Amino acid sequence: MSWDPQQLGQQVERTFVITGANSGIGLETARDLVGRGAHVVLAVRDTSRGEAAAARLAGPGSTDVVELDLADLDQVASCSKQLLDTYENLAALICNAGIMGGPLLLSSQGFERQMATNHLGHAALIAALWPLLDGSASRVVLVSSNEGRRGQLSPHTTREQLLNPDPYDGKQVYRNTKQANLLFAQELNRRCAEADSPVTSVAVHPGAAGTNLLARQLERGGHDVLARVSKVVSTVLLRSPALGAFATLRSIDPQTPSGAFVGPTKFGQLRGPPELLDVYPSARDPDTAARLWEITEWVLERPLPI
Ligand SMILES: NC(=O)c1ccc[n+]([C@@H]2O[C@H](COP(=O)([O-])OP(=O)(O)OC[C@H]3O[C@@H](n4cnc5c(N)ncnc54)[C@H](OP(=O)(O)O)[C@@H]3O)[C@@H](O)[C@H]2O)c1
């Protein structure tokens, strides 16, 4: 029988941090959780847009908005400190924010911006929040994509290939970032089990949802008119961001085991209710995961805490 969102139940007195919660799948995840009575922290690049989004969330739960720029490791550190100073318990950290494709742009530390945003910034956030995550047996959710199955990371990936690929292929880099999300979730699960940590880790593929993801790519490339058209077309052709959030909601159901990969199975995994998927071969190799972990630690200039 398919999973039904009702199975998640009420979430009163539980706190969730969602990155990129001002739009798309992150916003709809926040909306659902606030409706279940949760306290949701919207961790967003632009706090005025975050406040506007939070104001539109009705329900018995509550919200907080914090500034988070995943493409700036110093700012990730400031945001983490704010969260550690404010919260003692976290039900889940939902690493949802992401960018896709577009021209070559760099992060504040000079790394390719998709890898910096989608993977490195989230790894830094997880590392900095570790005392809170470990202390409250939190679930870490990494929002990946079925594009991750075509990622090309391997045990032989060099730092340059991961962080500053040349020649640059924006589409391939996006696939690599989503492979990295899935690899990282698997490795985190393995390491938590080995270390007897209560932290659990689940990866998600949301299916194809009509969000700002493509429009933002077109805007970064200077195609503002196409971006507006793409918003209309994707709203008509793709499923709603609320349906896209179903996989994330299933990922935080305690019935979903650590190490799972959750997503739809119909129409090439683009639609349908969230099921437990087989992890793509591209993300199953522990040596590739270990290589990603090693380069990530080099970027963060410290060992990851688990
Ligand atoms: N939509 C789909 O069909 C689909 C399919 C597979 C996977 N996904 C994944 O789903 C996740 C959510 O994407 P979405 O489709 O909901 O797209 P979206 O509407 O564009 O949402 C992406 C969110 O990420 C935020 N973000 C971008 N750069 C950031 C940064 N440097 N620091 C912090 N936040 C940042 C965006 O903030 P701004 O509003 O400020 O830009 C936005 O809130 C992504 O990880 C994406 O890869 C989506």
C-alpha cells in the first residue's frame, strides 16, 4: 500500500530546520509541518523573502527565519552558531536548498557554486550542528534527485574535478552534486551505525515538480523572459511543489529507516507516491563515498565529526 501523508501524524513540540524553505519543495514541506503543529526554522538566503513566506504559513505550528547562504562557508558558520545558541532539540535537519545548472559561478570561497551550495554548504551545516543533531537523535535529510544516477564522481575524482571542474558542464555538475547528496547520506548512515550515533540519515528524490529551480537557472544565465515562460510552463506540465514535498515528508516518518532513499517510482521516477527506492549504482560505492568525504573534510579544514 502506498504511503499516505496522514501516516506522519502530528508534529507538535518538534523543531525542524529546512534549508531553502522560502520557495518550492522546501516551502511546501514547511507548510505541511506547520500545519501539523511543528516549529519550523526557515533557513534562507534572503530573510525578507523568508519572512514573507513564513507569513503565508497558517496552522497551529510556529516559524522562525534565519539567514543561511550555503555558498559562503563563513555565513554557514554564523547561521549554525545562531541555531546552536537558540535550539536544544532538533527533530530533523532537512537539507533541501539547491541550484541547478547555469553559467559557471563561484562561491565565496572560490568553489564551483552548484557543488558549494548543494553539497559543501550542507556538509558544513551538518558538521557545525553535530552536537545538536547527535544530542537530540535527529534525522538528517538530503534532497537529491534522480539526476544523481548520472553523476560521474568516482573513487578517483580529484579535488579540481569536484570543486573547480574544467571544462565546465553545468548540467553534469548538477548531476554530480545530486550524486554527492545521495553518497553523503549513505556514508553518514554507515558512519552513524558504526559509531552508535543516534543520528539517522535519509536521502530523497522529489520527482519532477514545478518550482523555481529551472527559472533561477535561466535568470543566472541572463534569460529573464525565458525564466518567466518556464515558470508558467513548469506549473502547467509538472506536478505541484506540494506533491514534490511528499517524498521529504515520508523521509521524516520514523517508519522510514536510516539509509533509505525515498522517491516516486512512476513515469521514470517523476511521479507517484513516495516509495523506498533502490539506491542508484552511482551512489552505492563506499569508495566513492569515502573519496567525497575526504575532499569535503579538506574543504572544511577539519574532520567531519562522525
Ligand atoms: N523541482 C524538481 O523537480 C526537483 C527534482 C529533483 C530534485 N530537486 C531538488 O529539490 C530541492 C528544492 O528545489 P526546488 O525544486 O524546490 O527549487 P526552488 O524553488 O528553486 O528552491 C530552491 C531553494 O534553494 C534556495 N537556495 C539557492 N541557493 C541557496 C544558497 N546559496 N543558500 C541557501 N539557500 C539557497 C533558494 O533560495 P532563493 O529563493 O533565494 O533562490 C530556494 O529557496 C533542490 O535540492 C533540488 O535539487 C527538485
